Amino acid sequence: MVSESKSPYLRAVLETIPAYKPGRKVVGPDGRSIKLSSNESPYGPLPSVREAIAHASADLNRYPDPGSTALVARLAGHLGVPEEHVALGAGSVGLLQQLLEAVGEAGVEVVYAWRSFEAYPLLAELSGVTSVRVPLKDETHDLEALLEAITDNTRMVLVCNPNNPTGTTVRERELVDFLDRVPDHVLVILDEAYREYVRDPKVPDGVALYANRPNVAVLRTFSKAYGLAAVRLGFLVGHPHVIGAVNKTLVPFAVNHLAQAAGIASLDAEEELLERVAVTVQERERVREALLASGWKVPPTEANFVWLRADEDTLDFAGACAAVGVSVRPFDGEGARVSIGTPQENDVFLSVATTYAKRR
């Protein structure tokens, strides 16, 4: 009899890969539940976006446009790039999986900073490539160390900017120098999931850097600032040879009809939407300043979250938050990532964090 825990027809690597753990939701003793664990926007889609989704739902019996033609054209115009330089996927995570499938072969290496986005190692191992993790330096990317980690076997380097979960950034001068020194046989992916929250003028816009670099592509999402996490919509900006390869690895109809409609409507309402982003940025600064004043170590952040260096107290702190109905994202032995919610939600979190800091 074949063991249920180990089947001969399943890949051996699956036994060593932990399942992705999404940010959890907790409920306090008074029934309060504040989810600050998944970097979601605290605000739902704008009314015009909801209306577009409702209108599109009338056609759910039909397959979506497989090429997402209207949304690709709208995005290209919005970004000022050719249409053939844009690919869509089921969230930026889906596009990352497509990219790894496009470069992945036996012996291939993918280099990225660590700690960074926790899906990187999971997707890398599933695609059969070897992960090369380069430790962060002062909570941000060590670009020199990333360059030193590149070998003849390296096919891809991931640069998460702002970095998840620390919120720190790589600035333009150092990033341009890095890109100019990466060998031509390596594809550099600038993961800019939180680009809309960036306010530091020295942090570059990847779309402005890729044009004369055939081995650079930019990954973004509608999940965060656009408040569309549930519909799974991301996009990649790159040169035609990269976009063509990514489109070949897309599961047919992976970008559904509602997502396409929501994406177009969100771009049409971007001015109104970015007003909400500005509120989140304002709250981000308020939360960080309060945490610093109470004694926490919190690096500067350009994302919609803050990173608290808690070391061995991390799980205990997460438990203290959960006890009052606030969920945060702990990384055992390192720290906790806390999303920026509404002002009221942030006040509840700050009350817990301030009290905890006094007894550390």
C-alpha cells in the first residue's frame, strides 16, 4: 500500500515546502476584529469601480478576453509604454510564478534579498530553481552582496522596492548603478507592489528605468493601493521578449472578466483613489512616529505598513495584539509587519504597542 504521506506520483520537493500562510484574522473578547496582517487597503473599491464590476457580472456565462485587450491598452496609455510591453496576470504573485516558469530549468539560480516577500522561496522551489538568499543590511537590500551572489547559473534577480516586510527602499543612484552592473544573462525583476505609497523623491519609478535595459522588468499590482486584492490582478512592464515568454506561461483566462473591468474602472478613477492613498501615507507617518516615541525600532517605510523589530519578543507581541482583536504579521525571532488601517484601527493598535513597549 502506498503511504498517504509520501506518494510516488508527487514531486519530492512538496514534502519540504510549507504552504503559504496568508495574514490571519483574529477576534478579541469583545468581538472586535482588526486585520492588519495582509497589507490590504482599509478602503473598498470606489463606487464607480463597484458599479463596473456589477455591470460586468452580467456576462459571467462568457469567457473573458484572453488577451485582456482593453485593459492592456488602457494600462499602456496610463504608463506611457507600448502595448506589447505590458502583460497581465492573476496578481503580481501569479506573474512571478509565470516568470519563474519562464526561466526555470535544472541548475538555474534565482537571487533575492532575505528577508523579503515570503512567496519568493515557495514559488522558486515549486518551479525547480535554486534560491540564493542574500541577507538584508540595515533592514534593506544589500545591492553589492546581491551582485556578488550572481553566478553563471543565475537567471533572475528579484529586487522588492519598497521591500516587504521591512518597508525600506533602494534609491535611484544605487539602483541604477546596480542595474548597470548586472550581467546581460540575468533578468532583473523590480517588484514594486507598493509603488503608489512612495513619497521619497529619491526612490525611482521602475517604469522610468526599464526602457533601455532589455533585461529589466517591473512588477506591480492592483491589490494594494487600488483596493482590488480579491479580484487578483497584477501587471508586468518589460520588453517584448520577456512579455511574450510570460504570456506563454499564463493559464488561459487567468485574468477574469470582473478583474479586467475593475482594472479599467480603477484607472479611470485614479485621481479619487489616490486621495485615499494619501490618507494612508499620512497615517503611516503618524503610526511610525508614535511607535518611535514609545521606544520601538521602526525603519523608515515607503509602503502601507510598518516593520517593528521585536526579535525574540515577536510572537509574544503578536499574541498581545491578538488578545484585543488586532492581527499583525509576525516573523518569529525577527519582527512584526503591521499594515496601516483606518485611523480608528491604528489607534487601537498603537494603544497595544505603546503598552507593550513600556514593559519590554
